Amino acid sequence: MNLNDYGKMCHEANQKWWPSDVRTRNKGEAIALMHSELSEALEGERKNLKDEKLPHRLAAEVEFADTLIRIFDYCHAFGYDLEGAFREKMAYNAVREDHKLENRMKEDGKKF
């Protein structure tokens, strides 16, 4: 499976769980919900929490999975080629000057 396949899978599953398709919601709201999952992951990491619904798992890893589900659903719903964009971005990042360690270590380098 590639990232677009995961998008299709998540979008189809979400049709059973949500009363409306992600495309009928405000895009900002949908993206904010992705952000809220990341905030929940941060809280899990801060407090080293276990997940409430999957107690054998860390809260952070479950919230990261929730984030991916929301991202995959959104990208499939709006026809984004997540697989293609991912591969192209990884290739671009591999040769970026500002991603090279020696450039990050400079006084004016990208520290984070």
C-alpha cells in the first residue's frame, strides 16, 4: 500500500463514523482537528501517558495514528496525491542546503 491507498482506506472508513464527509466541513476546521490530535500527542509525551482506549499503547502513538487518519482522510477527499508529494519532498529535502548539518551549525543556521 502507498500513502494514497491509506487515504482511500481512511476516507471510506470515516464515511461510516462521521455524519458528514470531510468535504462538507470547513477546511480550517478539518485542519484544526489534525492539529488537536498532535496537541494530544504532545500531552501524552509530556506526561508519559498510556492511551485511555488502547491502554497497552502509549497515548502519543495512538494520537499520532489519529493524526494520520485525519490527514489521510482529508487528502483523499480533496484529491491530493500524498504519495507523490511525499516522495518529491523527501528527494528535495535530501539535497537542501539548509538541511545540511554544517549549514545548521552556522551562526545564522536553521536551529530548529
